[in-house]
Amino acid sequence: MPAPSDENLLDFDTNRLANWDEQHARRLLAGDDAVLYRNHLAIAKWIDGWAETLGKDNDEDPDSYSAGFEKGVREIAAHLRQGDYVPGGAFMLEGP
């Protein structure tokens, strides 16, 4: 199965991301950590699909535990897309 294209991996709703910067994403895709970032984008895409199925169960009670879980899952996907877990990213620790 061929890997998804960068355009496919970047095809998501950026309105849910607090710190989205497409230029930064493109630099990551062209940089030393491109393979890692593509992996993060693929994981985020899968997480969004999973969250969609969770969201279908939350229509009756949006304040339920499941709704909060779905929100948390989507936040993880957002941080993956923003490059926060690649070396030098917002959530990566420097040094040992």
C-alpha cells in the first residue's frame, strides 16, 4: 500500500488547531525529521477517524465522559499535526 501524499496528510480542518502554521508544517515535511512528521500526520489522521466514531455516540449527551475523551483525543491529533512532538517541537525535551 503506497504512503499517503503530503497533500492527503495535510487535508484536515485547521480551525481546530490553536497554533497551526502551514509554512512550519511544510518546513517539517522538507526537513531532517520529515519521515517522523509524516508518521505523526498519519497517526493524527487515524485518530480523527476514530474520534468521529466516538463522536457519533456523544450526540445525546455532549457533556458525557465520552465527549471529554473525544476532545482529548482530538487535542493529541492537533499537537501531532502542529509538529509539537518532533525534535525541537513544543513538547520535546532537550537533552538527556
